[in-house]
Amino acid sequence: MLVQDRAVPKSPKPHQIRTLPTLKPNRFAEPKNLDFSTWVCDNFYRIITIFVLIATVAAVFFLYTSTDTASLLCLQSQTQRAMDSISFPQINWNSIKPIADKTSLYANFRSEQWIVVSVSSYPSEALKKMVKINGWQVLAIGNSRTPRDWSLKGAIFLSLDMQANLGFRVVDHLPYDSYVRKSVGYLFAIQHGAKKIFDADDRGEVIDNALGKHFDVELVGEGARQEVILQYSHDNPNRTVVNPYIHFGQRSVWPRGLPLENVVEIGHEEFYTEVFGGKQFIQQGISNGLPDVDSVFYFTRKSGLEAFDIRFDEHAPKVALPQGMMVPLNSFNTIYHSSAFWALMLPVSVSTMASDVLRGYWGQRLLWEIGGYVAVYPPTVHRYDRIEAYPFSEEKDLHVNVGRLIKFLVLWRSNKHRLFEKILDLSYVMAEEGFWTEQDLKFTAAWLQDLLAVGYQQPRLMSLELDRPRAIISHGDRKDFIPQKLPSIHLAVEETGTVSSEIGNLIRWRKNFGNVVLIMFCNGPVERTALEWRLLYGRIFKTVVILSAQKNSDHAVEQGQLDQIYKQLPKIFDRFSSADGFLFLEDDTIINYWNLLQADKSKLWIADKVSMSWTTASTSGNSDWYSKQADMVKEVVSTMPVHFQVNYKEAVRSDKSLTICSSEIFYIPRRFVSDFVDLVNLVGHIEVHQKVAIPMFFLSMDLPQNFDSVVSTMVYKQDLPSTNSSSTHYSAQAPAVHPWKVSSEQEFIKLIRIMSEGDPLLMELV
């Protein structure tokens, strides 16, 4: 009920106040000519009485107003709570008008089998093969990144303009640049006769170009495979999620969306049970090559720079999930039958890498309401690894919430009497619980209405047995299958219980620095080390920009001169305008990122507390170089705006001294980027050296006492020890180590092995 419909609470009744009697005229005779002391004596009792009455009135007034204020605050609090609460959509299910295709060229086209893909670039080779699959119609959904002249013979393409003209309610809720616009495609396919929808992407090649060879395309009728299906055992009621990759021969691989706490569960099944086929309304296929893995796997399981080419057991039997148990599902290799079309809705308020996974768990739970289940199938497609960075930040909704979501869904119950009412009910509760926002609740309401408008008939509910005691599995019900243990040499990982904690650390580091850009200057041979540096630090930071004296296009190394490299930084800042900050590093300094978590990313970092790095030199009696640099600093400082100049002169009291910093490592947060750029512009063409310019900039941007001291305890020596051994120089407890030489792959491997003391997962790289 809305706040304005509520009765306003009545204010408490004010206390009854005793008032003074009205004074009659001529009550007192004409005043006598008495002195003040005599008058007080004569009227003492009257004065006391009046004073008490005034105090009483004041007290009552105070209590009254205080009580009234409390009532007002209470009302305001109730109003705010009502405004903050999520409204449950009200839908008149019986008055939804049909939506017919009256605008597209395909108004009269019908097909029962559809392949729906999202396209952001010109047709891929995989998509060109997909249009040749017999009996299946490809539907390509465009977004704001799709070329305007996109076309492919045999495919139906829906541009943004065409989508907007279809009349679907969901269009109002969809982002322009995301694959979740596939929701329009699903509705279009259903509107045009779909009975099966293969949810695909344009980089997966269907093995043998035949979907019917791998999936159960027909569930009823003559073409249906009338067979029982192997099913995971429900013997353990506390087991709510499984890793299907183990069943198909890969124990060290896990799918995107599997809670990371379940990664260490690598043992095969003690036994299976069986279920009758025909209700596997959602069929998840496995992908060879690059399977559907998350960024944690992608960043930690590469043994080198080669592409993933992971193979699964194609002869392993398909396996079904019983009620109470779930599996991660994706949007690029899954068949939905008509009974589960409602489960195709892709959430819009969560990150793109989480949308299809959350949809999958949401849909699985609701699938139990109609007696359906999910089945996982042997390899159905092959995806090629393009060796590109996975967007870790886009998976935040997975690693934070997915474990809690699964537990919530298994326990969720609803007393609604129709499927669509249950769907809306679950979406509402998920919004309340914070798994997605009210935006997805509204999107669900629009989605369900659009389904009915295009002619979809919601399935009937079936009685559930979730709250009944589970059936006892007798010896005769047990079915044995021992999965193969396929080679995992390319993964370079031992299947141990320590993997979980190591991955947890990586997630923390990546969460902390995943939006920080690392800018690295290489003095050594970049053709030997550039890729290695990216491999080492790219797991942690948003990206690694490498600069060197010589440009190297093959390794994406940009040209720059170290003496004045600061002048090139503003261009890099512009390229990464959404980054939280920028960490500069020379290749003779190693950072132990696991010791930087406590640093404040909103402050400046520099080695001002490291005496060997940050020094103050007198300009008198020194070489011409010092004098010239000091003169240039004076010139720049004299042109600084007042806020810069005040900071600088507060820190540097003498104009006869010059602050010098080796500047092997420093950090600039987002809030100081514009200040840094302004200072670079003030320098202009003046050739202030990097070692002089950087401390001048830092002292101008903020006072030294405000710098974060995270790198103050770094290991810093002038020269590299002759042995360069970890026992004498390197420390995993220090935030950084200087100097350290890496000029070859062998030296890089040595470094990795030493750094693995702080990050054991680094051993997967060598």
C-alpha cells in the first residue's frame, strides 16, 4: 500500500494546561508609592506563583512539540521505507493484447527450429557454417556495435531499428551495446513458430555441422530417443551444484558460474542413478577448444602463451540433474525446448558475464515446478581461443553472489498457482535479496507479457517432491560410470586442495587492481620480455602498457624516452579514462602485488621515504646539470597556479636545493590525473628530466604527509647483488624489490619461481 493511502498517525493529545484566571479591571487599587523591596515583600507569593505557572507552560510546550516532532520523524521514516521498497508488478493476465509481426520482411515466415546469435562484427566463419545446418534458421541480433551493412545469406538479421519496430515491451529495458538483446530474438523466433531454440554465439563451430547428432532435438514422437538418461545421485542432500566437466574427463577445468568454493571438488561420482528421457527441456552442450570458463581459470591455468585447446570425452554419456541440484548454464551452446522458452530471459541489471549464468540458475529452479530438468551433453561445438583478456570486472556478480544464490534458490518456495505467477514471484524475491535489481523485476513482467502476446502457452505446474523425504537409492538403482581422466598437461596444474585458497587470493588482488592500468618502461630487450611481463602482471591489472626506447609493433610496445617519459603519460591516461589509477614501473623493479592491498588507491604513492631513491641535492657547488635542472624547475614553479605553487613551496623551503627521485615506481590515482596533465602542460617543451619532474609534480599535487607510504619498505639497493639470489636480495614480504634484472626467458622463469613464494599460482606459468 502506498504511503499516501495510509492514515496519518494522530498526534498525541496535548496535556491539559491550567490557565491563570482572568484579571478583572480595577483588581488592584492605584499603586502605592512604595520602594521596590517593600513591593516584593507584599507580592512575594504572587511572584512565586506566576513563575511556577510560566515554567509549567514552557515544560508542557516543550513536551508537546517534542512528541509531535517524534511523530513526524516516525511518519517520515515510514514514508522513506515505503519509497525504498520494491513494488510488485500488477499484471492483468487476461487482458494482454496479441503482438503480430507487421513491420519486418519476415511477417509470414515460419520455422520450428531457430539458432539465435548476437552479432557485433561482420559474419564469422563459424556463423557462415551455421547457416548451412539443415532444418535450422539462423537469427542474428544486432546491437550498437554491429556494422550497419551487416548481412549473411541464409540468416535473418534484426538491426536496432528493426527491433524497436517489433512492438515488444522488453525493448524498453535493454541496453544498446549488449548481447542480452537476444531476448528480442527469442520473442521473434517464438512469434514465428519456434519449437526449439539453440542459444549460440558466433565463435562456436557446431561439430559436424549437425545439431541433431549431439542434442535430443526431438523429445516426443517418432524422432524422439526413448531411453533412460544417466543422472547425478541425489543421495547427498547438501550437494546443490556440480562441475559437469569432471563427468566428461577434465577434472581440473571448471565452468563459468561454478562457485569457486566448489572448484576443489574434483573427485568423480561414486555412483549415478537414472531418469526417463523426454523432459530434458534445457540441454547444455560442452565446448571443445576454449570451453566456457571464467577469468580466474583463464588467467591462472595457462602454461604458456599458446591458445587453449581443451578436449572432453565425446563418448561419455549425457547426464541429467535431479531436483535440488544445479549446474552452470551459458548462452552460447544450449538448446531450449518450448516448455522452457520462458527461461530464455537474460537479466539486464547484472554484468554481461553474469547474465546468462544467473538466468541459468533462475531457470533451473523454476524448471522443477513443471517437472523438467537440465541435461548436459558431450562436446557439441568447438570454440577457438583468441588469446584475449577476459573481463574480470564483468564477472563480479558471479564470484560474489552465485554461491549464495544457489542456496537461496534450492530453499525457495512459492504458493502461486500458475507458472508465470511463480516466475514473477521469484524475480521479485531475488530483487529484494539483491541478486538483481528492480529493473529486472520490471523486465520479467515485460518479458512474460510479451511471451503471451506472441502466442506462447505457459506450461502447467506439476506437484513437487522437494519437501518430501528423498527416496532411498537401493543397490539396484545405482549405475556406475567412471569418467576418463583426459590429459591436462596444458593446464600445468596439480589437482590439490590448495587451489581454492590460491584462487581466492587471486580474486582479491584482481578485485583491488582490476581497474588499475600498469604502465611499464622496459630498458631491456622487449622482444624477449614484453610478453612475459604481460603474462605476469596482466593477471592482476586492468591492462599492461609497455613502453621502450624502440617501438616494437609485433609485441605492442610503444616508443618513449625514459628521460621525459612523463610527457607521454597524459595520452595513456586519455585512452583509459575509466581506470581507477595508473601505476608506473620500470622493468628493473619488481612489485609484490599481494603486499599492496593495504594501499589507499585514492592517494599518491612514491618512494619518498626511501632514502636511496628520493634525495635532495644542493645546487651550489654541483655540476652544471643540477644547476640547469634547478633553473628549469624555478621557471616551471613560477608559472604554476596558486594551489600547486603553495604545495610545492611548503614542501621545498629552499630554492637552492633540488629534489631528485629515481622514479622507478609511482602511482597516480584518478583524482590527481587532471593535475598531473596540467603540470605536464606547464613544463611544455622545457627539458626537465624525469627524475626531477616526477618529484616536482608530486610535491605540487599534494603534501608529502598525505602520500601513501605503501612502498616505503621496499627493498632498494643501488646495485644488483652479484649472486642475485632470493636469499640475499628478494623478499616476498616487501612491497617491491629494486633492482632486478630480467633480459631473457630463463631469467623470467627464475623470477617467477622466486615470486611464487607470495603467489603460488605463478608456478602454473612455468
